[in-house]
Amino acid sequence: MPKINGTSTPPSSFSTMQCDYYNELPGTLKGVECSLCKNKGSILVEVEGYTVLRMCECQKQRRALQALTKSGLKELVKEYTFDTYLTKEQWQYHIKQKALEYVTNPHQSWFFIGGQVGSGKTHICTAVVNRLMEKGFEAHYMLWRDDIVKLKSSVMEQEVYQKAVKYLKEVKVLYIDDLFKTERGKSPTQSDIQITFEIINTRYNNKNTITLFSCEKLIQDLLEIDEAIGSRIYQMAKHYTIEIREDKRKNIRLR
Ligand SMILES: [Zn+2]
């Protein structure tokens, strides 16, 4: 411990003043209001007479918020939570239980929910992905029909294309919404299938990644569109493959 002689202010109270001064300064960070660091993201603390700059607790929240914005799910997560998922009927209860079970151990498998339009598939997947983000996983939301068009249009600019595809291949959690949903029910094109396969196959080979799917089709339909894709999804999601057979009563949008 250093001793400072000839000063009337003991070292500890001087550093206390420094800390108080610093900690009162307003910062410029946005998104989270923090009374502790006044939105600077750091606080000055006193340790054995010295001042030490520490990261403020709010930084975790700021990072989570950034991740959420980047994921593309920021708007969906407000509405689509586990709490707001209705379980009035047995089949809904079953889906929710499966999803809750899945989030406790997502590393062992993928998650697939397919079938009936309007049965809350995006809702439950969003709730799952949000829970995984809360656990600190980076996630990305891919709305298949829009993103595949963007990817195809960037094929001529190899650098842009490669960068986008690389991200989709490597991001820890990828949620592909409405897989193979095309305009007016047309079959996906060869390039749709090829790009999708490239992404799914890389993730299939990298067991560290987590992939979720919602889809209006059932596994059997996927196998018919492309066996390599369908079989990989089925193999990886097996226990967490949920299929909702066509049944208009299960379309909650029609109620
Ligand atoms: Zn703070």
C-alpha cells in the first residue's frame, strides 16, 4: 500500500472524490437508461486507495439489445413470447411444452415446426429464439422468401454474397421462417434450393450451431422438394419435429 506523506487529504478520500466526480458525468450511450453510470457504460470504483474503471452492469443489457436489433427479431419478440402463446387446446399445449423443453438443452438438436397456416409457428419459434438470446447466444432471423431473393440478387457481387452467406452459415442460432414459401405456391427454383442447401449443409456439419425452422410444409413435402435438405432437417430435429396436419380449425388467424 503506497503511503502519501505531507498531504492533508488521505488517499482514500481523494479517490472517493475522483470516483464521485467521474460517476456523475453524463454519458452518451443510448437504448438503456442507467442511473449508475449515467449512460457512460463504465463506473469508477475505489480499490485499496486506487481508482479502477469498471464496466457497468448495464453493458450486458446494452449488448443484448444490440444483439436483438441485429437479429431482426426486435419487433416480433414484443408480441411473440411464451407468455402470450395461447394453450387453450391440447395441441397448443403440446407445442409449448416441446418448445420449453427444447430451450433447456438446444445443443442436441434442431427445432422444426411445420404444417397448418396460422397455427402460431412463428410465434413459438420467436419465443424460443428470444429465450436463447437471453442465454447470451447470438441469433439471426431469416425470413426465407425475402432473404433468398436478396441473396440471389447479390450473386453477381461475389463479395457481398459470400459475406451474407457466411454469416448465415456461422451464426450461433439461425431461425429460418417460412422455409420454401414462394409466391403463389410456386415450387422453389433450383437456385433457391442450392443456396438453402449450402447454408443448411454447413450448419449440419458444424454441430456447434443451432437451427430452427418454421414452414408451411411437412417433412414429407420437404423430402419431395429436396431430399438432401429434408433428410438433414429431419435427422437433426427428430425429437423436436412438430407437424401440424392441415386443419382449418387450427388457423388462429381465422378466429
Ligand atoms: Zn450503467
